[in-house]
Amino acid sequence: MTFERRAISAPVVALLAAGILFALFAVSLTMLAGIHSNREWMSRVREVQGVLSRTRAALVDAEAGQRGFLLTGKPAYLEPYKGAVVSLPIDLAEAKRLTADDPAQQQSIGELEPLVFAKLEEFHKSVDLYQRGQRDAALSIVKLDDGKSIMDNARRVIARMRARADDLVSERTAKSRRTFDRAMWIAGGAALGLLVLGMILFRINRDIARRKTLESALREAAAFQEQLVGIVGHDLRSPLMAILMTVKKLLRSGELPERQAAGVERVAASAARMSRLVEQLLDLTRTRLVGGIPVEPKDETNLSDLVSGVVDELRTAHGAAEIKMTIDREVRGSWDPDRIAQVVSNLVANAIAHGDGPVDVRVRNGSTSAILEVHNGGPPISPDRLPRIFEAFLRAPGDRTTPAKGLGLGLFIAERIVTAHGGRIAVHSLKEGGTTFTVNLPTASS
């Protein structure tokens, strides 16, 4: 009876595994689709806001130019008016196109359009009177309250449309947050389902034949998950780069209030951290799927220049850190510059994060290899962690005030990169002497 119950349970477990993996895959696709949709939608909203800003600016500039012309008679003051005559109809048509799916905005454009053309007609009439020698009549048009009323109404309609666009952004953001929360609940439920599945598999796999069958299924599931991580990580890079480029452009513009600029800076920092985590996950996937991290060595690569460049970047990112360099200027070999820079960045960043005092970076030529050393003071690595320091997901322990950060992949990836170059990486950590990571890379002569 026991054997028959196990025979029935095995297909059920397989179906559960397939269902859970499908749920994870569906959640990933939903999140990616949401990111893509929001990116296009946000781009269109930004275009609408840009058109509204141009429309308001064109009206204000044209009005200022009109008054300047009427007061001085200089034709140069009419340039903003002439530009507005050309640009305003185009901008209004563009606003109609961009808001075609929003009845409220279309109604507002229907109010704005006659106001804009009425203002242009006022400009034309006053200028025409002035040019025909009727200066007092032209000035009387400007002194009337009608022009001011038209301009105030136009500003009011434009302000309402901008507020509508801001409200739509807030609604879409809230909706995206709710979608993300649901996706996390589904992912959490799937993870719990995998945990329960593991317990069931442990119980039903007692005989060797069944264990081999289930081990094969688990290997396939693991491979699928690795591929899924690779696919999701690869596709997440584009929206993350779009986020980074957008927030950097906003910050460089200098148009944001101080409070909003601080928020945008936090978004930029978070997106940059997400980008680094995605790159680490992709490297992990490459390591497990193809047996190592691929490298593209280039002859006459100067290790000294690479290290100097990375250290300069880290000094900028960690203004309070003290990094000292002792470098032989000509340390050359056939290495992959980007990957070696990644090794240097991981080692020095770890030294900054986990050490005390200055970080010493040394580069020199050995007899048959180039030698890179990164040293920091502070508490040593615990003896029980030292033999496993280059394992994946081994993170530095945190405490109540400083939780562990990152995925624990930096040193693992660094070791794989060095190994792919035929080199070696080692660590020595003592209470008295601090911690030193040493990288030996074969040179061309070796």
C-alpha cells in the first residue's frame, strides 16, 4: 500500500513543480511587460508636459515681444510673436494627438485652442495698427483687460492640464506598486510551495530508482531557473539603463526643486545598485551554465592604468575613504580589461566596506606574473569563514545596526575571473596585520 501511495504522489509532485515554475515565469513576464508599458506611457506624459510648457512659454514671450515693439517700435521684438504664430498651432495639434485617449485633456485643449488663437489675433491687431501709424489705438488694445483675461484663462487651462498629467502619473505609479506587491505575494507563495515540495520529495524518494528520477527532474528545474535568471537579468538591464539615464538627465537639468532632486538622487542610487546586482546574477548564471565566466584578453593591457582608473572611480563614489596606491607604471599582459577592472573594483570596494583606516592597493611585476595586492586594517576574517571566502552567496555578517548587504557574489565572481585568466587569488587575514587579497596574473613572458 505504501509503494502505491508513493507511485501516485510522484506525478502530483511533478505537476506541482511545473505549476510553481510556471507561476514564477508568469510573474517575471508580467513584471517585464509592466516595466515596458510604463516606460512608453511615461514618455508620452513627458511629451505632453513638454508641449504645455512650450505653449505657455510661447504665449508669454510673444506678449512680452508685443509690448516691447509697441513701446519701442523695434522690429526685433516681434520675433517671439512670429515664432509663436508658427509653433503654437503645431504644439496644439501635437497635444491633441498625445492625449487622444484622455477625454478630460481633450476637453481642456478644446478650451485652450480658442484662447490661444484669440491671443494671437490680439497680437496681430495691435501690431498691425502700430505699423499703420495708429500707435495710440494699438496701445489701447494692450491696456484693455480683455488681453489679460485671455492670458489668465490660458494659464489656468494649461495649469489644469499639467495637474491632470501629474495625477495620471500618480495613479499609474500606485497601480504599478499594487501590481508589484501582488507579484511579490505570488513569488513568495511559489517559494513556499517549492519548500513544501522539497519536504515531500524527501519523504517519497527512499529507493534508488525514484531518487535518480527525481534528481534528474530537480536538475532540469535548476537549469530552468538559471536560464530564467539569465533571461530576466538580461531584459532588466534595458529598463534600468533607461531609469538611470532619465534621472541623470533630470539632475543635470538643474530644474528640480531641492526636495525633489534629493528624491531623484535616491532613485538613481537604487537603480545603480539594482544594475550591479543584475550584472552579478548574470555572471553567476554564466558561470553555472557555461562552466565559467568568458573573458576576451587583449595584448599589452596595462594593469597599472586599469587599477588607477578603478581607484579614481571609487574615490569619487566613497568620498570619505582613504585609498593609497603603490604602482609600477608598466605592468602589462594579455588580459580582459573590463573583467580585470571588475576584480579590482570588487576587492577595493570590499576593503572600504569591511576594513578600518586606509586601503592600500599595490601593483608590481613578479618574476612570471603581475601581482595585485589589496590590504585593509580592521577585524580579521573569522577562521571558519576564511576557507569559504570565495564561495557564492557568502556575505559578510551584519549586526543590528548594519545588516548584511549585497548578494555575496563579488568575491566569487572575482575568483572565477582570475581563474579564467589562468591566475590565482588568495587571502591572508590576521588580527595584527589586517586582511590582504593577493591576485597573481600570468604575464605574456610567462
